[in-house]
Amino acid sequence: MFYLESFHVKTTKEEILDITRNVGEIVSKSGAKNGLAVVYTPHTTASVIINENEKGLVEDIRETLAKIVPRSAGYKHDRIDNNAHSHIKAVIVGNSRVIPLFDKKLALGTWEHIFLTDFDPPRTRTVNVLIFGEL
Amino acid sequence: MFYLESFHVKTTKEEILDITRNVGEIVSKSGAKNGLAVVYTPHTTASVIINENEKGLVEDIRETLAKIVPRSAGYKHDRIDNNAHSHIKAVIVGNSRVIPLFDKKLALGTWEHIFLTDFDPPRTRTVNVLIFGEL
Amino acid sequence: MFYLESFHVKTTKEEILDITRNVGEIVSKSGAKNGLAVVYTPHTTASVIINENEKGLVEDIRETLAKIVPRSAGYKHDRIDNNAHSHIKAVIVGNSRVIPLFDKKLALGTWEHIFLTDFDPPRTRTVNVLIFGEL
């Protein structure tokens, strides 16, 4: 079986939003017992990541990515749209993650949460969740 | 259903080549209505990325990756084969992307294009496209 | 068909362990002819990567990631648990890879090997391998 559902999140600043519950609800609705969830954000300045939801760590992630890909480093794309750094972060981190499903649940590890990272806020972001599996 | 097809691209310099059309044609041939495409390059010095096709941005991506992983930084692998930087970029960015399919099409966002990035040109690169789905 | 199996590896230092054989054995047991393998580590300070197994290169990868995300850079998370750098590397590299299967084998390129990278050793790490395919 295939099941596809989308949801939207509003961002106000460069934030890393926990979307684990949103994805989990879609897994439940799908009825899939075992399979795979693809969590995909169809934007070029946002990413999906999996890591621990600890407030300080989430800030560390954001700040370290900002050091690795600094804002306003003479990017050519900034002549058109002042957000090259946001695009480059999204390329490095990637715009999707895949997660196995076991026994009707996301098979996340103890500390794993799923996040949407918006590198170019404020925006309304779409997250597409595609479920493959056996009922 | 499963459908698998490969194509090849020739690179002349360190470039980021738009392969959206090549992947889209394989999706059409597969006949899949809903499902998933895996776009996978079986090389250790190339990657698959998804982002906007704006000429300046594509150069920014290439140049920023070259700053993050500089050429000739005393790498041990360079004693064997002078391309350690190319391998490390491929590790960071990853050698595949997954894309949902809806209604017989790649479910890409408005600005999303699929690219092959060759970090060690010139070469002929293979791209494997695996389609899963329901007809 | 779906097939799921896990294995565990023990790490003693910050190492990049070749798990290609472990994954290949699970592919064989699954009986899948064509399909997809998802190799997923359910930890927040470890990653799965695909690249060449050359001893010097593996050290270059580890050392370059350590330069990009330095240890002890004043991370907030280090007040709680002294491993923010490990989490951030895992976010950048990602905790899974997908690999097509052809003719009952992992469709890896000539130089491609699958590795578990532990950024916060020593630990016992789980690797979940999910196989989708047709028999």
C-alpha cells in the first residue's frame, strides 16, 4: 500500500521545528504495519533532519550551520534573492529523510526526533509524507 | 511495481548538471502513478542534489563546498589518488536523493530541480533511477 | 515483500566501520531480487555513509568532519552532555542511506562500500536494514 499526506508549518524565524508528532499521526492513519516513511519538504531553502530534541543542541545545530555556510559571503545568487546561504545549507543537509516503520510505528531510536529546519523564514512550509508498507 | 533504468552523463569540469528531465522521462516510461523515485549515482566522488536551477546559485554551491572541503589540505588519500576532497564532499552531500511521485510525475516543488554534481571531472557518470509504485 | 533485520557493532574509538558484508548478508537472506535496501542507524551521534574503503581516505573523512564541526566550540548542549559536535556531524551527514538492489545484490558501484561512522564512541550501535522488493 501507498499513502500520501501533506501538512504545513508556519515559521517565524530560522528555527528547527519538531514534526515527529505530525509524521506519527500520518503513519497511524495510513494503517501500515511494516514499511517505510519518506518525509520530504519540497522547498530549496529548508531541510528535514533527525536528531535529539534538546533546546541547547537545536541552537547549536543552527549556529554551526551558520558558521559553515555564512550569510553574505559574496554569493552570486544574492544579487537576485538574498538567500544563497539558505539554499546551500539545504543542499548539504538534504530535503528529506527516510524512516523504517515497525508494528505501525516510526522506528525511531530513543533520542530521535524529526525536525523541519527553515533556513529562510518566515514562510509556510509544506511537508509531504509518503508511506509504503504492508497492512 | 519496480522499474529500473540508468543513464549516463559526461562531465568536462567540476559541474552541477540538471538531470531533472532525464529522471522525469524514466518516471513516465515506468508507468508508475504514485510511488517513489530513488536517484542514485554509484560513484564515490559524485553526488545527487535537489535545489534551484539558477546559474549564480549553482556556482555558489560549488564554491562553498570547495571552501568547506579545500583541495590539497594534506589528505592521506592524496598520496594514492589526488582527489580526497572530492570523496569527502560526496560523503557530506550524499550519493542519492528520494523523490515522491504523484499522478505519474515527480512531486518536486516549484523551484526544485535534480542535479548530478561531479566533484572529480572529467568523467562519464552513471545515474541509476529506481521507481517503486502502483500503476 | 518487506524484510527487516538489525545487527549491532561495537566501537572503541571514533571510527568508520565497513558494514558492507553485514548488509549484503541481510539482502541475501531476504531473498529480494530487485528492490531497495534502507540502511538506518537509530542514533543521534552516528551516521551511515557510502564511499571508498581506503585506509587513508577514511582518516581524511574523519579528520575533515572534525575540522568542519570542531569539538568544544562553546556548544550549549555541552553543558548537559559533552558531545554536541557528534550530534551536529550526524545531522549534516545523515543517519541513513538507500541502495538499489539488482539481481539479488546491492547495486553498489566498483568503489562503493557502506560504513557506520560513530562520532561518540565507545558504544554499541544498532543498524536496521529494511529490504523492499520483489522475489
